Amino acid sequence: MTFCLRLLFVIGLSLPLALASGAPGVAETPEVFYKGRQMSMIVGNAAGGGYDVYARHVARHIVRFLPGEPAFIVQNMPGAGGFQATNHLYNVAAKDGSVVGLLQRGIPLSPLLETRKVNMSFDARNFNWLGSVNADTGLIIVWHTSRHKTMADLFNHELVIGSSSPTIELIPLFLNNLMGAKLRIVQGYKSGNEVLHAMERGEVEGRVTGGWTGARMIVDRWRQENKVRFLAVLSPKESPEFPDTPLLRTFAKDDTQRQIIDLLLAAQLWGRPFTLPPGVAADRVALMRKAFDAMSADEIFLKEAVKLNLDIDILPGLEMQAMLEQLYALPPDVVELARRSITP
């Protein structure tokens, strides 16, 4: 038998075996693929923080709604403000449905709004978003000794606020640059809680926070003691916890400012966004989304969240995907004005 004939003979024998074994490159049903699968959950933040706690909570419960009892290993990948994990998930991670990411809430809109020179080798619209388990409420908080009683006072009197991150400064910069507010930003604090303690010491008068969840333990006590005031809610939707505090968008002077505010605050609606990389087979994406939705309504999942003091406010993946498409379709001049308004 010649070499070529022998080669064809070997290929002919091995092909049925490969098909039967589910070898790489051969389509498997999702039920077969996920059976006993070792899954990875990549978190773009350090261990122990809010994102990490949510990631591990979801990892424990979503597997109950996937076939074949797969299991997750959570991998923390902090660095570069969340872009390291995002770029890895988009460009490096397996595209077979075995890797899920929990990205920082600001990441999906970064290609539109980011003004720094950072490595962003991804298109947020191409991710397969599973959904978010938490919407967050931002607030403009002032200490009770401040002369600022309402939002109108921000445009007449300087307010000194503390900052622990450039991300926190986006709304203050927008208010100053586009709406004429008088906010003086004091940088260098290591955390949001450190800014709150600085308020208590009188070093600063207020804080702009993107997440009420992280500030609640300290600020809720102050609220009961009438030591703080809330000037505006930083979210696209009304907050049931702050029914008497106006939304920031109510102070917009025209439709363009309202569009920019909605763009800057959209990420509040997907406070903890989970996603699959691009390129995952449609049937596996559909199965993961179905599992995510079932988990979100599960009594065991919700009860444990209460014990962990985790707020649950679900945004389904398809809704998030649709919202991103709408935001990326905003007129270029509006997006450019938004970008300029948050540039220091």
C-alpha cells in the first residue's frame, strides 16, 4: 500500500472516532458540552470587593440551571481599571461558552467616553451579555453643615468634594464643564469610605458616589441622624429609596444635556454586568442566558443574596444589548460633547 493510500485509510478510520468523541471542532449540543465542564468566571476586580462577592454568588447558583453539573472557578484579574480583564475576555479567553466575565459597569461605554490613552481592544456590542444582577443608585451627598441645601446651590456656591477614582469625577466634571456647577474636587483618597470619613472630619463637604450599595452602611446611619443631605439621584430611573430626591436629568437645560446625562448614567442600570466573549455559538449563548434568567428568579439565590446583603435588581442580557445599541447610535456630536464635558 502506498503512503498516500495508507494516509487516506488512517483518516477514514479516525474520522468516525473523532465524531463520536466530540473532538475539538465538532459541534456538540450544549447539554453534552456542559456536562461536568470546568468553567471559569473572570472578574475584573480584586478579591473581596463588591464585584467579587457578586461573581461568587452567581457562580454558586447559575450552575444549578445548567445541564450536567458544571462547576466554576473564579479568577480575579484586576488591573488597568478593568480593561485587562475585558481585553482578555474579548481576545484571549476560550470562545466555547466555558468562560464568563463580570466586567466593571463603566466598561461597556468606555469606547464612547474614555479620554485617557488606554488599551481598549474590544467592541462592547460584540459581547454576548447575559445580564446584570444589580442596578446601582448614585448620589450627590453633602454634610449637614454645608450651605448647599439643593442642587441650585451647586451653581452659586463652591462645594468641596473628595474623590477616590477618576471614574467618580466624571459627573462632577460634567456638572462643572457643561452645566456651570462650582465643584472643587480634592483627589488622593484611597476609597469611597475614606471620602465619607473626610466629610465627617470636615476636610471635604460632600461626595459624589456612583454606588449607594457601597456607601449604605455608613451613610444610612447618618441619614437617620440628619447628618447628610442628598441633592440628586444619579441614575436614569427613580430610586424607591430616595423618592424625594430629584433625578439629575431634571436639571438639564436642554435635550442635548439630557441625552448626555442618560449616556453618562446608563451604566447604573447594569451595576454588575455578566457576559460571554464574542464568538460563542448561539445555542450555548441561549442556554447560558436561560440559566441566568432562571437563577435570577430563584428563591434560594434571592434568599442567600439577602443574607449577604446583596441588592438584586435584574437587567436581562438582551435588554442590556439593546440599550447598548441605542447608546452607540447617539449622534456623534452629542457623544463628542459628552466626551469633552468629562475631560479634566
